[in-house]
Amino acid sequence: MAVSIHDHALLGVFDALIFQKTAKGFEHLGDLPSWFPPPGLSRETELSPEQILDRSFFLQHFLHEAQAWWESGKTGPWKSGLWNEPALFGEDVVLEATAVRHGSFRYLILQRFGPDMVPIQPLLQKAREEQLSHRQAVNHHERTEAQLGSRLAKSEQERDDVMAVLDGLGLGTIMIDANRVVTFISGKAHDLLQTDPARIIGRTLIDGLPWKEDDSARVEEMGRLPGAQRQVVRVVMDGKKRSATALEVEVQDDPRDPRKTILLLKDVTEMEELRRLLVGPTQFQNLIGKSPAMRAVYERIRDIAVVDVPVLIDGETGTGKELVARALHQLSPRHDHLFLPVNCAGLTDSLLGSQLFGHKRGAFTGAISDHEGFFESAEGGTLLLDEIGDMPLAIQTTLLRVLQEGEIIRLGESRPRKVNVRVLAATNQHLQELVDKGAFRADLLYRIRVARLRLPPLRERREDIPLLSTAFFEQSRVALGKMGVLDIAPETMQSFLRYSWPGNVRELKGALEYALIHCRGGSVLPSDLPPELSDGPPAVQSSPFSKPNERQLILDALAQTKGKRAQAAKILGMSRSTFYRRLTELEIVQEDSDR
């Protein structure tokens, strides 16, 4: 029997069960994937791949449909949709079957998905397109013209076969050589990029691909990182003849030559649209949150950013004042220039004055050379004076003159120097009270608060805690190397929602990092939390939400638990019956994913 895809080692990198239909039935091709056989069964004897086809009623039904589809002459893959086989694989494993036809050959691809429905494909980088190995073999050996033609023909056939399987898996493939030049683009990648391959092949990654330059730069950066530190890059392309496309780009080393790179492209447009419809926009610049309080902050940032005046950012410690300052800078006309944060606390008059305004050589002991201060360094950009309430009075007087006249005088000099800098100030103190006590100049306060922004403490926007927790969890488990921890347990999230968070967002992030360090299982449990959260009584005993935003909180909890109502009810501290009643009363239609 002739098998179209004859390199079984190549098939193994797809981490899927691949069958070819023969006259006698279905024959398994290649090595077994990492997830087969199921836990507890012998890899050799107790369950063969072909037996799955016989044991699964769902697969038997799908194969009847696939047979009719194969005989219809239609093109493209035929997918079964997601289902599970609890008796064989357990409740959390989700499967999907795909029927593919390539020429006269008919294939069945069986993929396994994890609990979050993300395909497990950890070995794709090993040999994505080994069909080019024939060409390499020809280049390494002097062959006759007839032999060269034969090998090239086989290479083309193998490439077509492998591309058929990759397309069936929904993956576009781009190959880049050691000089960062695109050498190959698959048909699926061509469809996703909506661009003629002739305009891409032979050009560099940044010049050739129809992405924003920043997106190409992020993909390049991922290629420079070690494999374990790489992350999927999200790219959104503005559609020319159709709507915008959201892609996930995975960067892998070419197993034949580590200097070369393989990009794997997957279309996630539909998933992104569904997520936005469910939870709405959740992030602004680097600020996370979609509560009414944070949406008001975002609007204020947009309004203030374009007006070139001083801004006073007021908020408790840990609320994200520097992030707000950076957002103001990024959205302002000065975004192409430097953003420079300076902490005013804990420095003496002379040291802070030297840092801000600079000094001349010999101005004081230790001034061995001329020094440019922060105001001159930030020329054309933005200077953030953090904890301005701790600034010494003598420096306040000098700062007021800089704001009024737009010029500084270095220590030890008498000649003023013009500066063009936007000043932002941040504080967690009540500056008016400091003015009343004589610790802060009233005229400086009036000068720096031309525009004002107040950041709400975390206890005033509890509905943002699940979003913040999820974001920090994903960041921290990568940074700490705790990829075996998969999620935050519902009872842990309930503890987060009930706690008062005196340290605000910074304390929440620190608590998650602490919990991840101490976590020994697959979920962050209440026992993993810092003592102030796990030992002490909850600071908030009542329900963490009120009538006006209850609907949004329920939607957020459902999104956090991927539609599992029982877990969402636990997060919100409700019984199941109360939760289901509120779903009906608030007219929230949500498919139950508990089963």
C-alpha cells in the first residue's frame, strides 16, 4: 500500500493521532502523541489508536458524515466540533476530529485540547516542514540531473502533503532564514495575511509582513529569547478587502538549523470578538479595569493628555499613579520624547536640587564635573515628580520658578537655561493639609494642579479584581517559572473579593506572587495566600457589589470561570440557586459549561 506521507517521525511533531483511510479501514500513521494512551493505560498493549475509533460512538457517527463529505468532492477540512470521552480520557479532556482529503488520500486527524480549549502542541517546533529535507539532501550530494529531478519531485509532493495536514490543523506557516529573510509561506498563511506571497518571500520580517512595525519588532524580540521564555504574540491586521484579522503568532526554532525561525499563525478573530462581546474592553494603555470608576479615569486621561499643562495625580499607595502618568505621556504630543520618573522622597535639599536642575563642576564637594539635571535630560518630554508632598520647601521654591518661567539654573551657575518639559506630579498625601501646616507651598500647589486626576483605591472597584488577578497570575507564573500552576481556585478569588486591600493593586500583585511561590498544586488555594489574607477575618463581610453593577460582576465571574456557573457562584459568594435566579432576573443568557 502506498502511503502519501511516508516520514512517520515528521508526523509525530503534530502531537495528534493521524489516520489514513485504506480499503481495510483506518491505519494509524506516525508515532503516538504525548497525550496517548490515557493516564493509567499501557502505551503498547491495552489500547491501540484504532480501538478509539471503534469504542467512540461519537466518532462512529462522525465517520459516516466524513465518508459522505469525502465522496461529495467538496474541498477544505470537515470538523466534528468539540466533544469529550469521559470513560477513556476523563472529564477535562476535549477532543476534535478533522477529515482532510489530499488528492486520492483521505486522512482523519484527532486532536486533544486542554481544559481551556487551547491545543496542546508543545513539539511543533521540532520539524514543521521536513519536506525541504529532500532539497537539502540534494544540495549535500552531487547527483545526476535525473536524480536531482526525482528528489525535487518527491520534496514537492511531501511538502504538499504536510501542508495539507497543517492546513487541516488551522496553522499557517512562515519560514525565515538566518538573515531574517522570509523563504517560504504556506497557503494557509497566505490566506490569513491577505497578501501575495511574492511580496513577502525574499524580504525581511519587518519589511515583508503586512503587520505594524511594532508587531514585527515584538515577533523579532521573541525569536531572540530562549525557547522557554517565549510567549505567543497577538497581532491585529487592518483588513483591506475584509474585516480586521486577529492572529496568534508562535515563534519556534527550525529543528534543522537553530539560526532559522518558523512562525506559526493561528486565526483567533472569532475568539477575540466573542471575548469582547462577553466582557467588553478591559485594558487602557497598561491600566487594567473596566469598572465605572476606571472608565471615568480613562476618559479623564484622554481629555487631559492632549492639553500641555501640569497635572496632579492623587491616589493611595499602590493604585498605579506612575502607570497613569505614562499613559498621559503616551497619548500626548510629547510621546516621541523621554518620559522620566523621579521620586522626591528621602533626598536632601542639595542632592535633589542637583538631580533636578543639575550642577556646575566645583559647585560642592564631590562635584567633579558638570552635571545635567532631570529637567534638561527630559527636554521635549515629560517629567514625573512622584511623592511631591515630600519635596523640601527650598526645592519647592525653585520648582515654582521653573514652572512659571520655563528655565532652570544649575547649582553653581548664574545663567538660566531654557527648558521645555511637561511636569506631572503624583502624591498619596493630602497636599491642602500640608499647605495648612506650612509644609507645602500654596502657590506651588495651585501651579501643579491645573489638571487633576484621582485614582480610586481597589476597594472602590472590586469588580476589577478578577481581571487584575488573572493578568497578574499569567505574568507572575511565567516570571517565576510556575507554569504547572494552571489557575486560581474559586475560593481564593472569593478571598480576594472580600479583602480590603490597603496596599491596593500593588498589594494584590504581591499577594499573587507570594501564593505562586508557595503553591504546590495546579491551583492557587487560600492556604497559599499571605497570612493577612488566609489567617485574618475578611475585611469586607458583605457582598462585594451593589445593584448598579451586579450584572457586570456576574458577567466577569462567568468570564473568569469560562462559563462554569458553579465556580462563578463560588467566586461571588452566592449559592447556586441564588446565582441561577439572578441570571434569570438580570436576563443573562449563558450556556452552562459545568457539564
